[in-house]
Amino acid sequence: MKESRVTQMLELLKAKPEIWIRAASLAGLLGVSTRQIRKYVAAVNDGFALPVILSSDKGYQLNREAYRQYQLEKRMRKDTPAVRQNYILQELVIIGSLSVFDLSDSLFVSLATVEKDLKVIRETLKTMDLDLMRSQNTVQLVGEEVAKRRLMSLLITQETGSRFVFDEEIGLLTFHYQIWGFRSMIRQLFDQCGIFTNDYALNVITLHLIIMIDRIRGGHSLEDSVDLNKIAELPGYSVALKIANYLQQEFGKELNEAELYHLTLVIVNNTTQLDPAKINAGNIQEFIEEQYLLQARNAVREVEDHYCLESFSEEFIAKFAIHIQNLFYRAEHQYKINNPLTAEIKMSYPLIYDIAVFIAQYLSKSANLEINEHEIAYIALHIGSYFENNGKGKMKISGCFVYADYYAQYTQIISKIRRQFDDQLMIQTAVSINDYDPQRYPAELTLTMAELPDVPNALVLHPFLTAGDIQALGDRLDKLIKRKQIQRLKSQLMEFFNPSLFYKELPAMSKADLLRKMCDEVERLDYCSSTFYTEVMAREMMSSTAFNTVAIPHTLSKEIQHNFISIAISEKGMNWEPQTVHLVALLGVSEASRHLFSEIFDQLVEIFSEPQEVAELAASVSFDQFIALLSLKMSCELKE
């Protein structure tokens, strides 16, 4: 969860203290899902006797009295481990070495607490090819300069939030920069050289440039041995030379060959000479090699087959092939990208992310590529566009429109509603209020231009459709579709569980050993073949299936003969490197039920998304109690 996004949400609510604001409105303003809004609200309210954010069927509203207490406690939360560790990392990057005594004083914590924080930080740094060197009471950040800059980039993107919007002041930088001026300069040079990029990639290049010049001015230049002949013919090299000339004039600093080499790679891997607006399915072969188009086409065909999706369009494949080409190029040059949206995509759009992981697995096998989670998140952005263009799903709500006007105004309203909600609502009948009989015209949702005493849940619309009407209808449809999905899935989902596949407080073991134990029992029941464990581990190694305090390991294996969900729970927690989880749900869906996978997977994520509810489920003392509690939680969702 990004603190800046929570702050933005609170500011929006604070600006309208007397008004209830719907989740959909907040989601739209913040650029996140309504599910994410619910998580933000739960996080803010967690630990407070009175809710800081009030909720009702009208939306959300700030509780001003509780908010004052929230602000007070927030100011006192400077001693949380995450805040302390982030502070220490930033100080290490800026200063290089720190005294543990100074850290203890500045953070107002004991030396023992500082030592615990340093232990966590050391493990974090190892994942970035960095380390802490200890000399008596002093700790020092050690590692290659490239890795230190990568750490700076990560810390800055965390500070700016997942939308990657720069402030003019970035605390990690030694000097002040006109950041948006840098960005405009780079854009102009790209235009001059016929190079195309998107806003996000432009920010990546801008950030690299700012960190680079800041480190050089601080006496920390790259000293790698490089061969400029390898990049001299690349389109980004000429731009890198122009940027180097600009920096020489602006700061009196000359880029050495290593800096020029790395800057060129950053430009090449975040830009293209292809104008996306001019590329389509008809001419894509003129711009990229056949192998990349073939990889893109084969990957999406596999996705269609495994996830039972409608066909991807040739236009999608053409655009996706360009991304595949760039991905191959990054892999060839061992260039690692960072995507600040990764955690949010993984958490908020689990199915889309899962499909992206599937594509990454396919590419890894077919082309022997190493693909990390940040690359997977970029693939997910493309898959998300497919779902956006193909609607929210096939499930629709049946509707009846009850009109009360003399001039057929209702026909215009119905047309507008159909255009707006074609993928969610099917208006089957339109009837005058004088002829309306709810028994004769049954529908899941009744829309009306006047109050209907006999239909208390009818949605009343204005004679001239307003923005509020559209929002209210969208919210109502979302709830009805969710309820319909849960009703349909509840009975099916319960059939996946088996008392023989339920584990409570197993002895401590590694993730691999836990999965081996769970998979062996599934195999013993003849629910799957002996290859299932290997496939589950391959999926897990590509990208962990854990989120919050839950893990949902799975694979779409064709060797699954029977649907199942194997459950392991522990109040103490289970090791799921590098985190601890309290519930593991090993999911297997047979090929015959493959069409249900997306809904079942999404529903499991939805049920297990709240840590408090997971804690309650993990406290179950038996299989029967677990199932009863799970069923109750699904029933509660039906009432929301």
C-alpha cells in the first residue's frame, strides 16, 4: 500500500466532510480499483476504536473526530520498522556510512532495535547486489555504483508513488534540479532524433539522468570497462551524446565512457523508433522481425486455450509483438527495468497478473529468457487492455425499465444506458408505469423514472439522466454482478474442499516442503499426476503467489483430474520465503472446469484479501469450523 495514495484519499474525503463519496468515485480519482479503495479504508481504520472513515451504502465519509486522533497517532508512528528502515536506507545512500549510536539517537529507539532493523536491511540489500559492512559501531553501504543507483531509483519511486509523479524536491538527491526542465529537454531531443516513448518510460529516463548527474557531482562516477563500439550504431547513442553535451554545458561535468554506455542502454530499452500510432496488424511485419510476432501470437493463443478466453485481436497481437521485441532486447543486454506498479497490479488485478505470469513462463521456456516480476507487470498492463476492450465479462444483469413520460423521453435514456453499460446490463423490457406489474415483468434490476412502492430496491432515475444517475447505476450493477457471481460460485467452490486436504498448525518447514506435503496428498487421492508439484513450484519460482498473509499456489496443469482446494492454516505463521503467511490455499482446477478458473481464483483472492478475516479463518480448530466460517463470509459478501 502506498502511503501517498492513502493520503490523497483522506484529502479528498476531508475536502467534502458533509458528503458521502462512493468507492467508484474515489477509485476513479486515484486511478485504482474499488477493491483497493476498500483496502485503503480498512488500513486507515485498523487499530482505532472509532472508524476514521465511515462507510455506508452511500459511500465513504470522514469521521472528523476520529481523524484528529488518526493524525495525532500518525505523527507518533515514526518508530514503525518500515519507516525506520526506509530512513536508514536513505541515509546510507546519501552519506555512505552511519554510526549505530547516531541512528539510535535520531530515531529515538534502543540500540537493540537499530540492530534488528539493520538485519532486515541487510537481507533487503542482498536482493539488490548490495551489502552492509560493519566496522565496530559504524555500518557502511558497499557494492557496485550501478547497484547503489538502482537502490536510489527504487527509494525515489516509492516516495513518488506508483503513478511516478515527480516533485521538484527529491530528498535523496544532493543537489536541486529543475526536474520537469530535464524531462522537457529529453523529449525535445527525442523528437529531433525521431525516437518515440511513452510518459512512463520518459520518467524512467529522466530519473536515471537525474540520479546519474547527482552521483557524478558527488564524486561517484561509474568506472566500468565498456566498449562503446557495441552501442555506437544504436539509435539511442546519438541522443546520449546530445544529452552529454547538454550536461557539460549545464553542470560542467563530462560523461565518461561507462556513463555514456549505461545512459545509451537506458534510452534504447525505454524508447523505440517505431511510431505506435502508425503500426497495425496490416503493416507490423514491415517493422519487426517475424520471430517476435510469432512469439506474441503463440503466447496469446496459449492464454486463450488455458484461460478459456475469447480470441485476442490481430491489433492486440501487433502491439504486443513490439513489447515482446523490446523484452527480448532487454534480456539480451541484461538490462533490468523497475516498475513501481508491480505490487499494486499483483494485488489489485490478480487474474490479469496471473495471465501475465503464464505468458512469462511460456516465453521463458520457448526462448530461454529470464523474466522478473517487473517485466511480468508490464505484460500485465497489455493484458489489462485486452480485458478493458473486451468488457468486464460475460455476466450481465437483466433489467426492466419503467417509464412515466409522454414524449418517449425514456427511449433516449435507455439508449444512453445501453451504450454506457452494454457489457453489464441487458434491458429486456420497457413498460409504462401504468401497466407495470412486478410479477409480470420480473428482472434482477428495475429502473424507473418514478417511485415504485412495491419494488423497494428499484433504482429511481431522473427524467434527464445525470452524472449521479450513471454513477449510482454503475455502483448498483457492480454489486449485483458481484452478488450473482458469488451465488453461482458458492456451491461450486464448496465442492472443491475435502477434509483430507486440510492441515492445521503443521510443524515448521520450508515453502518447498510444505507444497510437497500438500501435493503428495492430492496425488494420493488421484486428483492430479506426479508432475503437479513440479509445475506448482515452477509457477511459484516465476512469481510468488503470496499476498498479505495468504498464498494461493496453483498451476493450470492438464494433468488435474479432479477440482480441489487444499488448505493449510496456522496462527503462528508458515514460512513462505521471504514472508510469513497464515493461510495456504493450493488450488487445482481440472481441464473440464477450466472455464471457471478466472472466477474461482478472483473469488478466493477477494475472500482472503482482508488480513483480519484471514486471521479468523486461521484460528479455526477443525475443517468443519473453517468451512462454516468461510461460508458465512461468502454469505456476508452477498449482503454487501
